[in-house]
Amino acid sequence: MKKTFVLVVLGLLAFPAISAWTVSDLERMAKTDVIPEIRLAAGYALANYYAATKSEADLLKLAESGATEAVRLAASLALSQKWVGAGKTRDELSSILTEGKTPEVRAAAVPAFMEAVLGDNPDALLELATTGATEELQYAAGKAYLQKIRRNLNRDMLESICGDDTLPAGYRKAAAEVLAGYYLFPETTALSKAQLEEKALKDANPFVRYAAAYALVNFLVEESADTLYKKVVSMFLAPGVSAEYRWAYARALGLKWGAGL
């Protein structure tokens, strides 16, 4: 039974018109595809379409109770676009970041919250990043803090934050995303695609793997949707492939699919 199942899945490599999915196709995949990364890619692809076509109330409902993580992700990313510049107060956004019903609802408030705290003291932001009640609040405050002190940062400092197990996950994730920029620039010290793949696959620290994967997406989006799709399918059930590496391919594939809607 197991061998038959794998053969059926691998048969998807020949699926036609990979780069020309409709919204209905993507919604079906986001809900039912057997491969988690295909579901995730479909969720990423739907985000901008949802932002343009669904109301805030509909998106909030989907982010709270969508059938799969991918559906909730699409709604979350779309909702975050709605909330930026929408005039929500800092208190409203803080409440969502700490009391939102799902991680996706809380994550939707991150960009607007970062906008709201632009004038905050860096020390106050660091305090929130390290003691915030939820991972999403830690992440939002952490990104805002690191942007404030960016001129004082370097790769070693950010890798140190990523590797510090005493720090909360949200702050470390924020540091990883900033670190990704240092893996790409300046050119004289930038990591190659092969080096990023190696880090995303094999680094001992999950946040460094995530930083490398985040940077790797910049290379992967240069590949065709068909190539990315086949790679994602080929990794299904493959041993020794990190979650971060799989995510990078799913993210890049979602961006390619989304551009075609």
C-alpha cells in the first residue's frame, strides 16, 4: 500500500499546466493536497487575490477557522494588507497580537503594529521582544527593534541572537529574517545559492536554517514554477530534508503562482 501511494504521488510530476492554476485550483490545493508544501504554496499564492476580493470580516473568519493552515495563511497575509494604514490604534493591535484566536489572526497584526511603534524607544521595543506574551508580539517588537538599531548590527550579532536558547522564539525569528539580508548583501560577503542551500538544509540551529531559507527564496524565484513544483513533489517523504528548506521552495512556488493570477 505504501509503495503504491508513493508512486501515485510521484506521478504528479507529469501534471500539465503547472504554472497556470486558477483560483479554484489553488483553493482546492490549499485545502486538500496531500503534500504540505503544495498546500502552503497555494496559500501564499492566494494572499494578494484574497486581499483584493474579500472583506475584512470574511478574512478574519477564514484566519480564525479556515479548513487548513494554508487557507488560514492566505487569509492572514491578506488581512495584514487590509490593516496596514487602516487606522487601528496601538492598543487594538496589541490586543490582537496577544488575544487573537489563532496564530494567523495574531500574525496579521504584525505589519500594522510595526507601523504603529515607529516612534517607540528601542529599549521599550527590546523589552517587548523579550517578554511579550505571544510569539507574534515578540516577533513584531523584535523586527521593529532590530530595524531601529540596524546600523549597529552585523552578521555575528544576529547569528548570536538566533543561537541563544534563552531568548524567546518570536525575537529569534525576527533576528533570522534580518540576518537573511546579511546573507545576501554586501556582494563581497554574500553567500551563494549553494551555500544558502547547505545552511538551510544542515545548520544545527533552526533559526539560522530559517535565515538561510529566507534568503534562498530570492534565488529560487528566478526558477520556473514547473521546476519548483517538481522539486517540491520530489522532496515529499524524502528523508533528511529540513522543514526550513522545504518552506523556501513552497514560498518561492507560491510567489510564482500568485504572480499568474
